[in-house]
Amino acid sequence: MRTDVLKISTIFYIEINADMANNESMIDFTCDGFLVYSSNGRVSRIPFNAHTDCAENGFSLKSSLERTSGETRLTLSVSAESHTHILAVECALPFIKTGRERVFLNGYQSWTDTKEFGIRDRMKAPSKILGPIIEKNWLNRYADYEFQRYSGRRGDLHGATYGWVRSDGDQVSFFGSLDESTGFTFFYADLKGKTFRIVKDVEGMVLPAAAESTVLLDVFFTEGTEREAVASWFKASGISALSAKPSTGWTSWYNYYQNISEEIILGNLDAFASRGIPLDIFQIDDGYQTAVGDWLSVNDRFPNGMKHIADRIKEAGYTPGIWLAPFAGETKSKLFAEHRSWFITDDAGEPFATGGNWSAFYSLDIYNPEVRAYLKKVFDTVIHEWGFRLLKLDFLYGACIRPRDGKTRGRIMADAVALLRECAPATPILGCGVPLAQSFGTFEFCRIGTDIDLQWHNKAYGALIHREFPSTKYALQNSITRNHLDEHAFLNDPDVFLLRHTNIKLNDTQKKTIFYINNIFGSVLFTSDDIREYSDREEALYFSGFPFVHKNIISSSFTDGICEASFTAGNREYVVFSNQSPKRRTFSVPDGFWFRAAAGEVPASGEVPASGEVPASGEVRLDAATYWIPGKTDMVLSPWETVCLLRCDNLEPGIVAGSFPSAFPGTEPIRIEFTAGELKISKTGRLFSDSVFFVAVPADTVTVSFGGNCLSPAPVRTGLQGAPTVVAIRIESD
């Protein structure tokens, strides 16, 4: 039964007032609630408040409220003496006071667009104009379109699992479910109507007779900054990310899509290995199998089989990864043709389509013992016989596309993820196309946005089909807005960056922005480019990201395509400004002194790019407006442009005050020691490009040695009051 055809069945009235004197949240609950259930052919509704313990006709309900300093937890649990259907649970909260608030609402699954929404925003289901096309290609099956309400009105919005309301400034009122296994928790905000509701997806839920108490709602509330609130929520949930390290890599999808072969894979592998590029993972995507679902049937474009590919990847020093959509079987697959009874069905017993990809596809019923045995065989072969050591598991939402067997979608998704972990207990998993909550603390890595596209944004798709369609614009948006999940839930996969000039419609400025956003906000840094085709400029930009140093986000904001964030890498502090809009935008540089990174600008022999020279002796003048920038300066960014600034005020001697060509100056693999007026420089890793370092020194003369050899550094004059005194030192690449 759809919950939106019922009247509100549970109502909570919550008032939140911040005590600014002690920074504690005072949350007062006035509860006038109802729960609707069906038992023995009769539909009943029970009223309750925040502290109710009642029983009627063999049905028991208990609500409780727990408060600690600045945090509140509301739970609602039930039990029944006889077979009972839970029909609906809803809660109305007065979080929306003016309609001018911005509300963060987490999208249903990995690909769903997510951000802070305002009163002018709207959420759209697939267009009714394309009704026959939508139905033919099952475009309404990728998310929550068939079981949650989409009015299409501005300001009428919803999200899943968690979110917050921001009235002004950096403080938010946070709400989040602590248990999604009994059903997905949705939050509805109507900014024009000034209403806010919690809707529990309990469709299909059946309470067994005389079973233990079942928690229907377990919702956490707190206040603070976005990052403080999210950290408190994860602490309250008891969930922590699995051990994994940030990783670089390559994947075949965004260049070749399904048109891959052994020759293509090994050619790209050799391009990275022969250059000694320090990737972690080399991943084969869709296209090696004869059909989606027939994972162990390898097509003839891979004549030596998949073990051969995995072995070659290992020999190159990389971790072999492979893509699977483990619950999916397309129409033309042998799996679907020979085992139709293994798939989820509709009420008439016919297979229930999951989406229109490939030849249209369906999802396996994870509760079928034969399905479970089949999946274990697939995983055992891929991991132990073929030798793959990273699994990218995609289109996982299909497992819970229909509630069944007395279980909600949330329960089924939790069981599906547990099955995957059972099949691959020690092999890292990168989840994709999955409702996120069930991935928390279960997958090592998880996609947090939609697929990027080879163009910026397809407006026609955005207006007519589902919210989960490939879009570079939305992929970057989600990378920023969901960055707080990184290291709490899993390591975030923002999808790939692309720098190539062939087979792509993105311009150079857009490609550089993707490169920066993924580097800063992601912990999985992949590309799909054939680096053999890179121009000198593209190769220089690619190398400017090495070594990949994980970034610690201090603060971030994203509104109307404008991103500002501060972060650290190593022990250095940075800010990034990103204009992801089609108009010029002005940003104000924070207080202090900053060096503007010139990612990929490689010093030619004897010169600093576009700014001056680094001669064997003498003085170098740099354009202060281009590189060293004082605080409170207004920077105008072109459409799609991103800049990164390194803080370089109040530096001790021997500290890097800027460099070329690194995307993140100060993270290069060098060690600088300053003692007794001498700078001693040594490498701690590989430099992929000739580099110039601007090193802070005292006002008096210093000597410089590199690898035991004396250098003649060039003093640098910026002409700016308060700028650090630096010398320019050139070090050649390896």
C-alpha cells in the first residue's frame, strides 16, 4: 500500500530553540501521534505522545524520548500478538518557520542529486510528456518515483535518511535516522507551506505474531555546524568506516564504455606501467561479459580470459579491479532466459523490470536459495580463480525495488548488502547505484554522485527524465555536498576526471575543475583517459596531482553552482574557489597571504611560466596579481573556473611558499631543512615534472644544497607588502 494515499498517521510537534549562552539545544516535544496498522482484517489507528506505553487488541506501542547535552533521540517501537501489517508512519515537525530556510535533503541512492534546496527548487519525476518512452524504458525505476510523492511544485522537496535545516550562517538543525533496516526514512519539506514531515517507508512490513519488539522510528536530532552534526550522528549510530586507504586508479568505462577488449585494456595498462605512474587500482568495467548477468561467460574480445588480465595488472604493480552488477540480468542474458523464476516479480508473477539499460534488465531475488548459491559461485570465481582484488558493484538498488516476503525495501537492501559482504568478506567493495545508508560501514568505497558525462550537462535529459541521469554538473555537486560522509561512512568515490581532448565535449576549463573537485573532495581518484594521447599540457596537468594526498575538509559551501571550501593537505592550509556556473563570479580571498596554484604549468628551461625568469643568478619578479595574493582581494573567476590557493603568510624559513607545477603546492615529495643559514633539499619520492619551488628564507643571504650539490637560488621579489621573502629553486624531474 502506498503511504501517500493514507492520512497522516503519526504526528510529532517539535520546537527547537538554541540556547546561545551555553550552545546547547533545548528541544521541546509536544506529541499528538497516530499509527495505522491492519490485523485480522481490521484497520486501526492508535494515538500516542512522546512518552506512550499502550496496548490494545494484542498490539503494543511504545514511544520514548532521550536527551543528552545538545542531542535528542526519538524512538517508536511496536509488537503484536497476531500477524500484523504496518501501513504508515508519519511525523510533522515545525522545522520550517519562514520558508526562506535552506534544507539539505540526501537523495535516495548514489546517483540522486543532493544539495541544500531552497524555495525556488523543485524535484521532478520523469516527465509525463514522455509517458510511453518512460514506460517502455522503465525510466521511473531508478529511484523512489513509484513509492514517494513528487508534486513537481517549487519548494516541495524530500530526501532520504538524513538532512538538516539551515536558517542562516553555519549552524544547522540536523535530523537523521539511526536505523534504516526496518524501512527507509524520508524527510519532506514544503517551504511554501512551511511544513516538515518524516515519512517511514513501511510498505510491505509484516510483524510476525508474538515477535520481539520492532523499532519503527529511531531519529536523532542535534544542532551545530554541518560537520559537527554529521560526526555526532555517526557517533550515535555506532557506525564507522571500514579500514581502507585513499586510492588512485584507472577505469575503462568513460572512454570505451562497453567497447573494450584485451588489447585495449593491456595497451592502457602498459601506458601507465611503462611510465611508472603510481596507481593503486586498474579496473575493468562493463563489456568483458557476453551479457549483463552472465558474468562467468567472457566474450571473444578477451581470448585469454580474465585471469590473464588480472595477472598482467598485478605484474604491473597495480590492484586488479572488475565491475559487476551482481543483482542484474538483462533480457538477452542466459541467466534471464534460463532462470526467470530467480527474478523479482510483480503482483501477477511476471518479472519486474529494474531499468532500461542494455536490453532492459531485471533484478534477482536475494531470498531465493538458488540465487544465493549462484552469486557465491560468481564471487568465488572472480576473486579466487580470476584473482581480482577490488569489486565495483553497481545497480544495487534493484535488490529492493519491490517490498516482499513481509519485508520493507530498507530491510531487503540491508539483507542484500549483507549478502554481498558474505560473498566477499575480505575483498574491498566499491558500491554504486545503492541507497547509501545500507552501505555505511559495510563497503570500503562508495559512489556519492551520478556518472559524469562527456559534456557538462544535458538540459533536455534534466528536464524530461529521472534525476539519476549522467551529468558532470550533478556529479560535481554531489562530490561537494556529500563530502561529509568521507571517512565516516566509507571513502567517497566522486567518479572520474577526464583531461583528454578526444572523444569529449568538455572544454579545458571544465576539465580542470573536475580534476580539482575530485582531488579535493574525493578519496577515489580515477580517470578513464588513454594517456598515450595526452598533449603536453594535458600530461602536465595529470602529473600535477601526484602524489595524491588526502584532503581534510575544514569547511565547505555550495549554492547555485558556487563552491568555497577550506582544507588541509599534509600540514598545509588551502582554500578553493569553484565557479560551476555559466557566468563570471567574484570571490573574496580570506585574510592572510596566499599563493595561487598553477596546476600543470611546467617551467621551461630558464623561466617561470608567464611571470618571469629563474636565472642562474639575479632576481626574479613575479606578477603578484597572478600568484601571490593578499587577503581581502577580489578574484573574478570565469565560467566553470576553479582556483586553489596555498596559505603562505608567517612562514618559518625552509617552508615552501609556492611552487610550479603542482596542483597543491607544498605537497611535493621533497624535504627541506634549514640550519645555520643553509637550506638542504632532498627528494622523498618521484617528481614527474621539472619543478620550481619558492622557499621562505630570512632576509639575509642563504646557501642552498640539493643532493650534496650547491645551488645558486634566485631571490624573488613580489613587490607586495607583507609577502614572504623567498628564493626560487629549480629541481629537474626524475
